[in-house]
Amino acid sequence: MSERGAFWRNIVYEEIVGIVGQKNVYCDEADLLCYSRDAWQLTVPWIKGGGELPKPDFIVHPENAEQISEIVKLANRFRIPLIPFGGGAGVCGGTIPVHGGIVVDLKKMDRIVKVDHKSLLVTVQPGILGEVLERELNKMGYTLPHYPASMYCSTVGGFVACRSAGSLSSKYGKIEDMVAGMEVVIPTGEIIRIKPVPRSSTGPDLKQLFIGSEGTLGIITEVTLKIKHLPEERRFKAFIFKNLHSGIESVIKIFRKGVKPCVIRLYDYIDAQFTLKGKAEIPEGGSYLILGFDGSREIVDLEEKIATGICLEEGGVEVSRELAEHWWRHRYDMYYPDAFRSSYSIIADTVDVAAPYDKLEELYWTIKRTVEERNPGVTMMAHFSHFYEDGGSIYMIFFTQQQDHERAVKVYNSVWKDALEACLKVGGTISHHHGVGLVRAGWMHKEHGKAFDILKAIKRALDPNNIMNPGKLGL
Amino acid sequence: MTLDPVVMCGVECMKMCRFVCIVANQLKLETVAPYGKCLIAYYLRNEAIKGGKRTAEVIYQCATCGLCTEWCLPRVDVPEIVKDVRAKLLEKDVAPEATVELGERARSERNPYGEPHNKRLAALRKGKKNGKKKEGGVAYFVGCTSAYKQPSIAKATAEILEQAGDGFTLIDEEWCCGAPLLSTGHRELAAEHAKHNKEVIERSGCDIVVTSCAGCYMTLSRDYPKMGFPLKTRVLHLSQYLWKVIEEGKLEIRKTSREKDLKVTYHDPCHLGRHMGVYEEPRSVLNSFARVQLIEMEWSKRNSKCCGSGGGLQLNFPELSRKIGMERIREATATGAEILVTACPFCKNQLEGVSEGKIKVYDLSEFVAKHLKTLE
């Protein structure tokens, strides 16, 4: 839109002001710059190297779904891209306004609308920050057992739009398992509601169409989530294994026994060394497993006993549970900038992939070997951060120190290409919970094959003018 | 390797402190969050943006409360970054009008309110010898807010100082400590005030200078040395002095077996708590009163939420400041307390102004002076 010039901009500005009021529209350089990025790691060397990022034309702060509906209709008339924005904490470039347009910041819509104590459901507006919601629920004795690393800075709308996962996913699932209902402003401006019901047999689940749609199919304006009572007890255990395989085998056997730990994190040798920082010895090639159990004391006791027995049978060595408790207390620490990553041209990122158990180890080794062989100087380490009955996700972390930012960007792109290619070759999915945004946009057709045409057809049907977050999700 | 805090916060961070930022929580805007301010600071430093009135508005929308730093693992000092940028914006002539006027008032009357300088200590001097020059003893640095806006605090402090020790002296020609000047970017003017105050305090010959104001305490003891004007005199905040004299038995609070029937909550002033680490003394003073049941707010001590008046926020953005203050009042009333005590005239002024009668607000000096005789 920017090339249309000041005259056009003035007309659009006046119309937006007519909808949300002047106090809710921003178009100064300072504001536009702060909305030109999210937490995508590629933007770090890019900015440090003096590169420019695409800026939006306007930022609007709607206060209700009706205002959003009007903005969507306006965007259709003028063919202006709309970029829904929560906390801007995504790591895939999902809110970068590559075509300019209007950023719709939802943080003024941050109320807890209703708590249904009988059904254990909470209805919230999308702009509420995860940590704020959790604290409010805790005051009532409840929890949304969803603790993503971005908890302090991401919103519920962002959780849902990106299919996020939290540290307790092995027991409570990802956000898509917690959404009971929602309200969405679809790309034509209509407001639709998907009512919260426990189960339904009325055709495909439309909630799942909007969950993970990353703003390409509409703007989520309300979400009803399943909540739990705060657990009576949460307890942790930690084990060291001689290799990765024994750790994974233990996890599979734990699930087969019907035990559902709330936390299962298995670190490979390099990541374990970073995590343990010398507080426990780990044999070369070994792995480090953290288990968490929560619920009533009797269940926690039993689950802990069974899981411990399995880990010991698999050759695991139990280490102090304090190590695991330390991880829990400091679980967000690695998401802060640190001296290591802040030095001149180090770049690091995470590639979150997933596969069923029959491919899980192969997925890990193929990505690690492919990336390290093809990209000298790059180290890849991992922890398996989310496990389920049928498989798990791998949080592949790479870092590299390069001579300058330009080189860092080049290596970054190369690593991503090699990692995703390797993932697809093995049969894994290219994202478990970070989403697609821009970093995986070009890979969606390979991920889904012919099935991607269905998603494209849905996009065309719902958003014929392609105004909703264009370019994201490969759409 | 030198780390760059502006880059760490503005470019590299995932915005981990955003949920505690009192301004971002009101305005709900990325630009005003610590991350946004540091990103702007980065672009300004690299001359990638010019920085006009809106940039200045954003940079001044910060109470410099430092709660973000408490939630920052690498402890990026965002308030210091903000103050640096403000000084530059002031030079560029884009700072908010109210900030420019603050400088003018301080230059002419040596206080941020523009009140007549010759009235500063007038009320306290009544019945008291001017500028007693005896060696040693305690001097009372009254501060601008106690002198002009909250005279009951000055009066209460004077009463306590008289009762607790061997009396006190006032500082002849006391000027504003410079805290509001430093926080809004008037660095040269602040240095002028620091130089002057150092001279008059040291000339008074006192051993200890006591401040009512948390901002005065922070500025005299922490900022003057940084500015090249370290005081030879020991500086104590009234809460520290009170606890000292209570422990020494110089200020007696009678013991009683009565029930704890007075519910009190305490608001940590940012300048006293987070910036200077004084958390326990005011609480110990309050707990000395047998009937006081001290109830902590959800956000207290290191995590205390700001009252919203500091860092030039009340001056430049009164409505925003007011909303932040009301939020703190809501938190205070949620404790069930009937009294909110703070230890800073500036905080008291703000909290009392927005309390709408929902809770009684006292400065620690007022609470102690009022209850010393009536409340065991």
C-alpha cells in the first residue's frame, strides 16, 4: 500500500479513525518500527547488520469484534493487508508485515469474559497475556496448564493462532486440545461463533480450521478454554542414560504402562551439558531425562514409582530431583538474551520437528548429521521436549559464530533449508509448535503434498481478496 | 567482549519483561514496552530514525520504575537507557512541553513546582532556629514535595526528629535534589543542583542528613557520587533513621497485648525499594506497632508496582499516571487493608490523589507521628 502515496494514506487513515477513534490509530515511524518484526531470530543479525525490515502502514487498536469487522470490511474495499498481532513473540516471522498494511494489535481486547466453574471453562479475549491469565486463574484455584516459553510475552490469541505448546503438553496436550470454542471475524467481516461443547458430531471441527491459521483465515476475537484445578502436587525426577536410545525407550514404556507424566524432556549429550552445567556427570553420548508428575498425591506417588522403575530397568541412573526442580524454576531463562548469543555475530535458532516413535531417533540423527556436515562450524543439539503416546517432538537447536552479520544470515538460511529437507526425507513434520510464519512458508507444499491445495482452496474461498496476513503459512 | 544493553533488550529479547511494565499494561502498545523503547534507542543511536515529537512521547512514557530490570535475566537497566535518550531528545528540542517547563521552573525557583523558593522551609522554620550550625547531629533535607505539596509530611517528620533524638537542623538554601531533573533529561541542571546541595549540606556540619523523600534519598546517596559530587555526610531515609532510633531505644513505641486490629498495607516506593534496596526498615517500623497487621500486596518489595508518578510520568502524562496509580490502589484495597502506608511524599501525593476515599493513605512519617501517642 505504501507506494500509493500520502493522498491514499490520508483517505484510509480517516476511515480507520472513523472506526476505532484517533487514539487507537498509530502511524508514526517510531510505532511502525516496533511492529516491523516479531521474535524471529533472523531479524536479529538483520537489524544488527543495519538492514531494514518491512513496516506496516498503520497500527490499530480495536476494542471489540465489531470494530474488527469494520476494519476487515475496509481492508477488503481498499485491498489492504491485515496482520493480526498479539504479543509479537512468534519466532517464525508470522507478524512481519511483508506487504505493509494494517497491523491489528489485539492487546486492548484482554478481558476475562466468563469463568464457568461447573464446566471448568474460561472465556477470554485474545489479547490477554498468558502469564496474566494464569495468575488470575491461580487466584481462583485454577490453571490453564499451558506454559509456553513465551508465557510472559505472548497472548492467548497468539497461542491459538500458532498452535503453541507448553511444558506440560505430554499430559495436558497442546493449545488445540484446550480450545472448547471461539469467536472469529472471518475475512469478509462477518463474526462467527463456534460454541463450546465437549464433543460434537456435526461435520468437521471448524475450530481446528482457525487454530494454527496464523491470521490467514480470520481474526480470533474470543476463545473458550478448558481449565483445570491447580494440582495438589507437582513432583519431578531426573535420570541420566548412557545414550539417547535408552531414554526414548524409557519414555515409550512409561506411556505403555498408562503413566502420563506432565513433563517429559530428554536432552541429548550436548544440550544436557549446557543444562546440567557440571552439576551431574553425563557419559559421552549420554542423555538426560526430566520427568514431572502432577495431580493428587496418590496418583503422583504411583506414577513416580512406575516411571522410576522403568527408567532404572532401562539402565538410567537417578540423579537429584533438585536438578529437575531447578529446570522448572528456571524454565524460561534460556529465552532471555545472554552474553553468548549477544556477542557480535553468533546466531542461534530452534527447529521444532516431530515424528512418530518409529522415526523419532532417525529424525534426530538425520537432521543433526545433515546440518553439521553441510554447514561447517554449526553445532546442532537438541532436547525432545514434548512426548505423546505415539511419538514426540524434537527441539533442534543450532548455533554458529560467523565473521559478520551478512555471513550469519547466509548460514542461517542454509541450516534451515538443510534441516527441513532432512526432516521431510525422514517423514517428520517440519513444525511441532512454533508454526510456519515466513520461515517455513515455502515448505508447506512439501509438508502437505497435494493436500496443501485444499488449504489454498479454503483460503481462496474465505479470503478472496487475500487481505489476511498474506504470505504467511505459504498462502 | 562488551555487551550492549540497548541491543540485548531492543533487538535480541523476546520481550520477557513486557507483562510487568506498568505503562505497556495501560497502553497495550509494543512501542512503549521496554523492548520498544530500546529498539527506538538503537535506531536513534544509529541515526536510522530522526526522532520527533512522537518518539519523545514514547520515550517519556516510562516511570523509570525499574520493574522491567527485576524481570530481566541480564539485568538491562532500561531506566538508565531511557534517561540517556531523554537527555538527547531534550537537546534536540523535541521533549514534551511539560518537561521543558520543568527545567525553567527549577532554574528560577529551584523546585519543580515553580513555588517561591523563599517559602520552601518557611513553615518549618517557625519556632525553630534557622540553620543551626552546631557540629554533628541530624539535618533534615525536606525535599520539594514535602515542602510544597505535602506539608503534613514535613511537619510529621520534624515532630519525630525532635522526639527521637537531639533535635535537627534544616539545610540553609536547600534546593531540589535534582531527581526529577535527572529522570527527565535535564542533566546539566541536575548537576548544578547536586553541586549546590553538596556544598550546603556539608556546610551545615551535620553527621547525618535525613530525607523524607525516597527520590531525594536515592539522588543524594546514589546519583550525586555518579555525577561527581559525593556527599561526605551520611544520608538516611526517614524509614532507616526511624528503625535506627527505635532499635536504639530513642523512640519508644509502647508494647501492648492488644490484638492486631489495624490492617495496614505498605507500598514500596521504587526509589527506596528497587533502586536502593530498602525494603525491611519501613516494614520493621510498622511492625513495631503492636496493633498493626501488615498485609503485603500481590506485587511488593522487589516486584512492587510503581504508583505511576515517577520518571516525569505524572508531569508529562497525568491521565496515564493517574490510571497506573488507580491500579495500585485497586491492589492495595484487594488486601483488605484499611490503611495504605508508603515512604515517599511523591508516592503519597499520587496515591492519595487517586484513592477516591477507598483507602486511607499515609506517608510513614505521618503514620508514625499520628500513632505514636494514640496507638500502642
